[in-house]
Amino acid sequence: MLKNRIQIIIFLVMTLQFFQLDAQNFDWNGYSAWENLTEYTKTYVVDQRHPNASDYNDGSKEHPFRTINKAAFVVEPGERVLVYGGIYRETIKPVKGGASTAKMISYEAAPGEKVVVKGSRILNTEWKQNKVFMDVLADSSLQYTWSRKIWVTTVPDTFFDDRYYPFQLPNILPEEHALMPWANLVKEIAPYSSRRALVFQNGKRMTQLEDYRDLAKIPGSFWVDVDGKTLHVHGFDGKNPNTSVIEIATQQHLFKPSKVGLNYIQLRGFTFEHCANGFLRTSTGAVTALGGHHWIIEDNTIRQINSSGLEFGYLAYETNDPNPENVPRDRKDSQGFMIVRNNHIHDCGTAGIRSFVVSDGIIQNNHIHNIGWQDAENYWECSGIKMLVTHRTLVKGNHIHDIQGGNGIWLDWDIRYSRTTQNIVHDVQNIQGGIFVEASHYPNLVDNNFVWNIDGNGIYANDTDYLMVYHNLVANTTGNAVHAIVQTDRYQNGRKLTAEENRVYNNIFINVRPFKFSSDSNTANHNLYISASEPNYIDSSTFGKNNLDQNSFFSRAQVEFNRETQFVFWNSPKTLELVPSLEEVSMDFHNNPRKPETLPGPFIEMYAPGISLNENQSQKINP
């Protein structure tokens, strides 16, 4: 028994030394985006407003196609699809992918054109009020509306496309619970059991109710009867729906390849909206790469989605999903190289971005907000960005805010050498944290982030080792500034998950609760703790105990954040002390180089009145 224990200790020491050496040798500034080198040999034009538009045309500028899907059917590697303005009510289903970075297929909105791809149709049925009159016998054939505020109509099955009936489907199907056993606790609970119903009145999303009796109380709400066809609404401002434009989402995807594994595709400049997708973790994104690698997804808007907005990753389906499209493939770790940048993703019910197995990805400069309106946190797939099995991937410069029931950024399961940096994460309400790194035995870096107003923990490291939390500003959390514990009894790659050797250095923590660590191997040092209001949860007399904060310091200051102007107001009576710089973090939030001694937190300089998060500078700024 003693011999076995000694062998285990030797193994753990050798493993720790290996990981420390590996982390030191890894180039944390070495993430780089590849380029689309294609010189297109042909351009297909789609222009539904053109008087000669027809899908029987040749797709030239003079004789354009009417639908994007027609172009998606004929485009070849090395060619592109150029789409002119209009509302295209269709699901785009590419048939082919590109062949290389020099022979990609590109789908682009024409310069200056607003191209909207909608997964909804306009409902033109008649709305009625079946009133109850005094001294008149009830009519058993009528569905009575028990309030003058409520209107009713019937949505026929023929209204929906491709035999997909969202009014008759729960967000999680019974068979999908078998694919997500971690969600078994929420069976038969709304919103997980709610219909996949999205209804819009004059472009504004209405609220689905579970109980008809609440309908008269809530303007802008609707209820789907048990038959899955009868729709009751209480319009915004009491408006008669017969005088409104009523749109109902009918499609479960807006952009989805016709098969798994189409690669080298560029998607640029579109607006995607109104998608009635379900909650399943994989294969449900409104815009999905469906297992493809080497995609560039940029400058798009994705909004008003029932569940997740954008989805990509090697695993297009759960491994045990019986869907016939779920074709096993080899070389899992080599798949990835996804570039997702400059997109605006908002008003998605569960997640803005989700992925499953990505290596060498770049997720950069996306604006993601108002995510999680379904309030479905307890099936554990909700976040502004959620990425599973992420290797050598950069999550940088994203602005994520107003997240309900989900994390700002969540890197989950077997995360390796990935960096989360220069992100702005604020106004997040969830159980876990603003930034969450879960279940990893490998080094990862969370640095130079601005994290503010988190109803939960600031940075959460559940079952995670070797996480470096450097030079962040974390403020106003209801949970711990950093929470790194063993939460479960899971194993990964044959090894029990632990929470060891996490390092929390050179951060600024404002109005937070102390760390929560489950092991003495976790260390913290050179952090600045600030109390800007009462109560103060930090006791500086504990600094230096349990290998924590030997050289950290405490101060009082006035710090506020204007979320509209992205300006941090700063007023400190003391000059901030410098701390030793860290090799892994050579630049600050604004890409200014750090000197051997630097300030804690994301910025190399902090002066009154404060600093703008939008400007590429860290000098004194007037608000």
C-alpha cells in the first residue's frame, strides 16, 4: 500500500512538472488567424427585387437568382454568392464546401445592402373575439375569448414548412433527454417543456405563457392551445391583431449545410432572425457549420432566436444521436480553425454562440447581449459564448452583457492552451460565473478581462487545474472573485478531475467576496483589493496566510462604470503600487506593452477621471 502511494505521489509530481514546463514553452501570443486567399472565378448574384429575378436564370447580375438557396445549390469551390437587399424567407442549405483556403466558397451580402434571412412567415388568417353574451346559450363549437383583450385564430399545419411544427414540439423532446442526461431534473418544467413557438407583432417578439388564465394580464403575450394549432394573443398596447403584421417562426435553421463536414466556407454580412429551434445542445443552432472546419463567419447579425444563435465545432451531433446525418469521422483534434469575428448576436433564448470540439479557433470582437431570455439555466447549456473541448483557441475582445441564466463566457471540458483575453463581460445573472473554465487538466489563460456586475462568481474554475487568472478587473460580484474547487467526482481521460495549481495574480478585485479554493496548491499574489462601497468583505489581515496574497494590498477608491459610454470612472487617493509583470501577459487591455514592473489589472496606467474601454489607449481621458 505504501509503495503504491509513493508511486502515485511521484506520478503527480512528474505530471505537475510536465504541465508547468509545457505552459512555459507555449506561446500565449502565438494565436493567429489564417486568411481567405481565394480569387473567385465566378460570382452568382441573388437579387429578389430585380424585375428579372428567377431561379431559372443563370445567376448573372443581369439575370439574378430569386433565392439564396438556388445559388447554394450550384456554387462550386472557388466561387461566391453575392446577395442584394431584401427579406429572404428561407433556410440556406449549402450543397458543397470549398477545397482549401485558396478555393473557398463565400456567401456575402452585397456592399451597402441589407440582406435579412427570416425563418418566419406572415400569418394572414382572421383573428376573432368569441365573446360571451348574457342570456345567450353557449356555443360548444366556439373557443371563447374570456377577455376583450384576447383574440384567437387557427394556424393550419400547411402554414409550416418541411413537416416541422414548432407549435406542437417542446423545447426538449423526450428522446432528447436521453442525449442530455444532465438535464433530467428539468423534465416537464417550463421553459424546457414549452412549445418552440415564436410569435412577432409588428416585429416585436411576444411572450409565450404557460397558462391561458394569465393572458389577459400581460400585454404582448400569447398562448398555444393544447391542439398545437389554436393561437390566442393579447396584443401590445391592446392592438387588434387584424391590423398588425403577425409573423410566426416556422424553421428550425436559417443556414445549415446539407450534410456534415462541409469545409472552407465564408459567411459575411447577413442578418439572420426568427428561428424556432429547440434546446438540444448540438445540431440546433440557427446558423450552424454542421461539423465543418475552416469557416470564416464575420459581420453578421443573428437575433430573435428561440434557442442558440450560432453553432460550430467538429461534433455536429451528440455522439449517440441516432440522426442519420450523424456520420462518424476521424482526426477529431485536427478539426477546427474557425474564425468568428465582428458579429452582432442578441436576443437568443439560450446561447449566443455554442461549439463542440474546436481547435485553433479565433472568436473575436463579437457583440453578444440579451441572451437567455428563456431563463433555462438549469439544463446547463446557456451562455453568451459556450465552447466544449476547446484546444489552442483564442476568445478575445468580445463584448458580452445582459445574460440571464447563463455565463458570459464558458469553456467546458478538456480545455487546452486556450486564452480568454480583453473581453468586456458585464451584467450577468447566473449560478456559476462571469467567466467559467470547467474540467481541464491543461494550462489555460484568463487575462486582461473586464468583468463587472455579476450575480454569481467573477471567475469560476470548476474541476480545473493550471488555470492562470492574470491582470483582470473583477467587480461587484455576489459570489467569490475567483471560485476554484472540486465540484464533482468525474474523470477525464482516465484521471480524476481536480482543482490544483490554479494561479491568481496581478488582478484588481472591487467589491467582491474572497477566493474559494479547495486545495492549498492554488496560489494568489500581487492582487489589489478595492472597497468602493459597503459592506467590505476583504480582511487584509489574512493576506499571506495559506499561501495566498503575501504581496497583495487593500485600498479604498471610487470606481464606477458607465455601460453606455464604456467609461470606467476612477478616483483613488493612493498611487497604485507596481507588481512584477508576468511572461504570459506581455500586453495590456489596449495592446500597450507592459514593462518589467506594471500595474495590476488590465491597464498599464490608471488616472482620474478614468479610462475608456473603447479607445486604443490607456492614457488620461476626459469622459
